[in-house]
Amino acid sequence: MTFTRIKNYTIMSAGFVLGALLIAMAMNFFFIPNKIFSAGFNGIAQLLNLFFGVFNIHVEVGSMIMLFNIPIAIFGWFWAGRKFVVVSFLNNFLAAALQIVLPKVSIVNHEPILAALFGGVLVGVSMGITFKLGFSTGGMDVVAAIAQKKTGKSIGFVSMFINTFIVIISGFFIGWQNAMYTIIGIYATSLAVDSIYTKHKKLTAFIVTKKPDEVIENLQANVVRGITVMDSAGAYTKQPSKTLMMVLSRYELNDMQRLAKEADPDAFINVLNTIDVSNNFVNEDLQHQIRLEKLAAQSHLSDHLTN
């Protein structure tokens, strides 16, 4: 086992435990004691806990979360990737177990807004960390990941859409004031997720270079993105140049800058945030497929030339 694999395994394990612990802390120290509802199946479990309480039936929130994630794991097995679902299910199981074990004590007494904010941030940080490491906290995260994969919308946006009904139901159950606190918590969660998990964000790069052929060759050999070439010239020097424009995801930015500078150390790179792309923007799955087809074609050509 190489040092890199040990390092990756250590980071994955730390993120796995930390993600579960943050969820449990948010639920037991902020949400449940203050009657503020979390997003996703955690919030649904809280609602059912209150509903059963009316009939003097006590069911642990953590136990219901475990039960909820069995069907969602089966669903995600076919749509979200098996490794992703298995690790997410185990992470959710650990978080639910910690919720059962840890005491339910409010850290912020008589401050529901603080409870909503800090609870929401903890849940969002947990979701962001786990998504960044390639899995999730389970439940609605799996559904949101599928929707993000299919639509390109951010994880926070999809989660906000999915969890709207939780706010409405909580308003009828415990009053609209607490429902408003729930909105604050869910909004804080979405902001925290999108600040950490940024792979869905799109950027537009403008590369001004006097070595366009070298830069294009280096980029196209390593990044599966289209490049538009435009004539340009310096206003002061009057020297001709080429401006290369390409739209890419946030996670590809460092590779793009490195590859461009390798080909032309003097290249000027300007990166802008992109709000939306209409079409022809390939996702990670299609990029992976294109790379495999390219490698297969190169191997076939090499074998043909050899023979």
C-alpha cells in the first residue's frame, strides 16, 4: 500500500467519522431540544417522533432514520452508484447510532435562532465534507445527488426544493414560528453545503497566449472541454495573440491553469464565474466515457500500426 493510498484512506475515514458526528451533534444539541426540524429524513423522523408522542409512543429519532434509509439505499443502489450508496448508508447508520447514544441537551438555551443557525451549519458542513469525499450522509442526500447528476443543479438547491414540504408540515405540527426557525436552519445548511462542495460550479476561462497551438494541444490532451479560439492584440504593444475561451467546472480550474502555464509560462489567464450554460457541457460521467473511448482508440491504432 503506497503512501498516497494510506493518506486517502485516512482522510476518507476521518471524514466518515466527522460527518456522522456533526450530524448527531446538530440533531441532539441544537435541533431536537429546541423543536427545530432538520432537512431530509432527519426532519421527517423528528415529525414522526412528535406524532407518535401524541399517543404516548416513544420511538427514537435515530431508530426511524435507520429504517428510512433502507429503502432509499435500495433505490440509490441502482441510480447513484453502489460504492457511493454503501458508504453513505454506513455513514448514516453511524450518525443515527450516535444520535441514540448521545444525550439530547440544548447548548443554546432560549435562543432558537442560534440553534437553527449552528445546527444548520453543522449539517451543511457534514454534507459538504462527505460529498467532497465521494459519499454522503444518506437519506435525502442520495436523492439530491441523483438530481444533481441528472439536472446539474447544486446540491444545496436540490435539497432546499426537496425539503420545502418539511417546513409546511412542521408549521402545522408545532407552529409557524418554529417552522420559520426550520427555514433558517435549512437555508444555513444549503449555504454551508455549497461553500464546501463546489464541483457543480461552472467557470469561463480566457487564456491570452502567443503560443496557442502548444496550449491547445496540452489542454485537449488532458481536459475534456471545448476551446474557442479568437484573434486578439495588445492595445499598447500592438503584438498579435490568440485568446482561448473555455467553460469548465470548478474542480478542473487548477488543472487548466497548470496545463496552460506548462505550455506558455507567459499566458495571461482570466477566470469568470458562469451563471448558466445552455448545452454541450459534458458532465463527469461523460468525460470519463470520452477518456475511455479515446484510450481505446489510441490502443487500437497502436496495435494496428504495430501489426
